[in-house]
Amino acid sequence: MTRIAICAPATPITRDHAAALEALVAEEFPQHSVWFHEQCFASQDHFAGPDQQRMDALVECANHPDYDAVWFAKGGYGSNRIAQAATTFMDGEARRKTFVGFSDMGYLLAMLYKLDIGQQVHGPMPVSARSESGREGVRRVLRWFSGDTSGVEPSVDGRTPTAAFNLITLSMIAGTPLMPDLRGHVVMVEEVSEHLYAVDRLFFHLTNLLPPGLAGLRLGEVNHVPENDREFGQSAEDIARFWCARMGIPYLGRAQIGHYAGNHVVPFGLASPAGAA
Amino acid sequence: MTRIAICAPATPITRDHAAALEALVAEEFPQHSVWFHEQCFASQDHFAGPDQQRMDALVECANHPDYDAVWFAKGGYGSNRIAQAATTFMDGEARRKTFVGFSDMGYLLAMLYKLDIGQQVHGPMPVSARSESGREGVRRVLRWFSGDTSGVEPSVDGRTPTAAFNLITLSMIAGTPLMPDLRGHVVMVEEVSEHLYAVDRLFFHLTNLLPPGLAGLRLGEVNHVPENDREFGQSAEDIARFWCARMGIPYLGRAQIGHYAGNHVVPFGLASPAGAA
């Protein structure tokens, strides 16, 4: 069984989201347990409470001896504001934990991965438990906690170190103290709700800042692209191929990650796809 | 008199834009001349022609002995794709020229400034010559070419080196080979059409990547902020103050630059406000 603590380092969820996940776990995954930190429901302006409250809840979950994993409730924006400070206060309990989330949670996964604190996992989040399509993503994570690898991104082989990020998130991490050493890694990136010219701009920046010696790059889902007043003229995959070729990074094809029902689990590093269960 | 060549390293203008600027110059600034490179009107998908065509036109204007200045016709997106390659081909003629533009043209201004090619100037562009409010910005540049400093951003004093950029543009430049040495500089940033959470995210990234020892940061106009489903809770200036304080950068107040009628001229470096006229 996996005892999972849930907090919200960026934006809040509602009690309906929590109830939906609790019902799903009770019905389908009785071997696991989920506990929602009260901070998940806090709200101050854009965030799930002020920086200090979000950081305190994250550190409490990470250091709590009664839990095996920390599942981030939702993305949005804001975990970058607390990532460095939070890891300052994490102890040995945090180092044996699994941390799961994606999108804005990439700031935390990056910082934790850099400092080798626990096992970081890109994966769907509790906020998705209210919709039928979202629930299937949530089940992938819960199955993974049970040792069932059917929800792991198909290209993950446990032999090449891997990391997965939202494109903007990794672009904002690159060059900062949050950036882990990605040499030798397969890096997967996905994006949502961005113009293709912005995707091109982000690839310019990111491919300039990624270290030499990547194993390669995979492109996840790029969806909900807004209408522009003119066509960009290249698809998202054209853009990825263009910048990878220009910067000498092997382009390895697509990955099943992103802001869609097909979002899969990607354990960071050399973790066995079979997980920590 | 200043003989000005105009090209479009990102997106195209129309012949109406060109005619409007020609009329304004003929009527109000007969001491100057403007020449539009035919590439200004080229179009391929998002861009004013393919990368190669845009680069060739830029290099032709920069190296042309008959002109004193290169004025970039319009921003948009795309000059980052050609900035490094273009400077490879610039010669001694380019080094005595003045280059004027802003927004996406920041990639070129950065690269030229880094390589000490000519005098770089943040300022309004020919695309604005068709509207009455835009024309006033265009006049600031043309007056500056005449030695009239009334259109220079008021805080520029010629004693502290200065550079001005769009916030996203400088964030994408930081960490790449385009980034000039900004130690000791006053850095001005402006933004348009971005959510405040994205402005916060960009400040996180940029203030982490700017060098130590900045003279300080000034915030230009931040406008056309889209509606979000929740209030961010901090103004753009709150955000600038927050990240400057956190990263030890002196926050110096506002600057009159940006995507609005009040956009002023900022000569890069230690250039006298009086310009090259």
C-alpha cells in the first residue's frame, strides 16, 4: 500500500475534487490511502494561500513519517516561488518519498531531482479526478503505486535517464538554481494554450540552455493552440525538429505526456518503470 | 542628415505603412531620408520571408555604405532565428551604423550590443507611422536622429550604461549566446498582452539569470493584460519590486517605454542622449 499526502504548492482545488479522488481510491484502490492537507483548499489571490503557507504544507507533507508519497493537487502557477526554500527544510523522511505532479509542478520536480530528494514522477494530478477522462490519468498514477506499469510513458525503458516537463516550465527553470543536471537524459516536453510562435521562441531559448550530451528530446502533446492572425507555417513537431537539428540534439519522436487524457507517468532518472511500490 | 535603411527581420509591413512614413519624413524631417528594402513586404507564413531572405536583407542594410542607420520596420516574432548568423556577415560599415527598434527586435539589439556593432537604440518603429498616436513615437526617433533629445527616456543620463528590452525577449535572450554583458547597467523592461502570472514567472527567470552588479531595473509599461479566471493580486510594479528585492537588484522605478504611444528612445550603453547626429 502507498500512503499518499496531498498538498497544493501553486493553486487550490475544491473539496469536490478531494471527494472525487477519495471515492475513486476507496472503490478501486483500497490498498492505497490519500490524505488532503487543509492547505489544498486555501486561497489568496492567484495562489492556494501565501508563499509561506504553501511552503509549510509542502514541507510538512514531505517530512511526515506517516506518508510514503506526496501528490501535488494541481498545477496553475506558483511552485517556483517556494521550490528552493522548501527543499532547505526537507529531511531524511523526504528522501524516501515519491513526489508526483506535472505542469507548474515541474519547478519542484526539478529542484527535488537536482538535490536527489526522493523519487520524482511526472504524472496526472488529483484535480483531474472529477472528470471521466481525467480519472483515467489519475488511475495511471495509482496503478503505478501498485507496481502496475501500464500507465508509464511507453518509451521509458529504465536504462536511459529521463525527465519530463512542461515546455515553458523547463524554459524558466533553465539557467536558474533549480536546474538539474540533464546530461545523458531523454528530456520530454509538452505545452498547452500557447501560440506556435511562442513555442518556437521557447525552443530557441531552451535548446540554447540545455547541456550538451543529451540523449535526446521527445515532444509531448502540444494542444489548445490559440488562433493567431496569421498561420505560423510549421507544426509543433516541425518546430521541435528544427531546433533540435540546429542545436545538435537528437530528436527522438513523440511522447504521451501533456495536458490531455493521454498524459502518462514518467519516473525521473533511472527509476525502474515498475516504481517504488 | 541621416540616411535610414529599413528592413523587417521578423514580420512584414505593408506598402501603406511605408508610404505613411515617407510622407511624414518628407513633410516634417526633410533633412533625413528613408529607404525601404523590398524585403519589408515579403511574406512567408508568420515571417517577412524565410530566415535566409530576412537575414540577407538585414546584412545588406547593415553593410550598405549609402546609409547611416538601420531602422527595423516592425517586431512580431522571428529576429532571434537570424541574429547570430547575421552578425557573422556584418563588416566595418555596420560598425558605424545606428540600429533602431524594440520588442522582438531586442534579439538583434542584444547581439549587436554584445559584439559592439554600431549604436543600438530602443525606439518606436516605422509600422507605427499610420496612426496619429504612433506617429508621435516615430517622430521621437527622427528628432533623435536630428540631435533633439526630447524623445529620450527621461531617466537616461549618459553616465550609467542603459539597455531596454521587452520582458519576454530579454528572458529568452538570457543564458544564450545573444546575451550582452549587462553588469553595471540600468536594465529597462516592458511587456504587452501577458497575464500577470506570466509576468511573475518571467521575472523569476530573468532576475535569476541577470548578472550580479546591475545598476538597477526600471519597469516600463505593462499593458493589454488579458483577463484571467482569478486576480493575480499583485500589480506589475509589485511583481517587479518583489523579484528585485528577492534577488538583490535595485528597483529604480518606472520607465517610459513599451507598447504604447509613450514609448521613448533609449540609446544602449553609455551613448550620449544626444545621439549620433
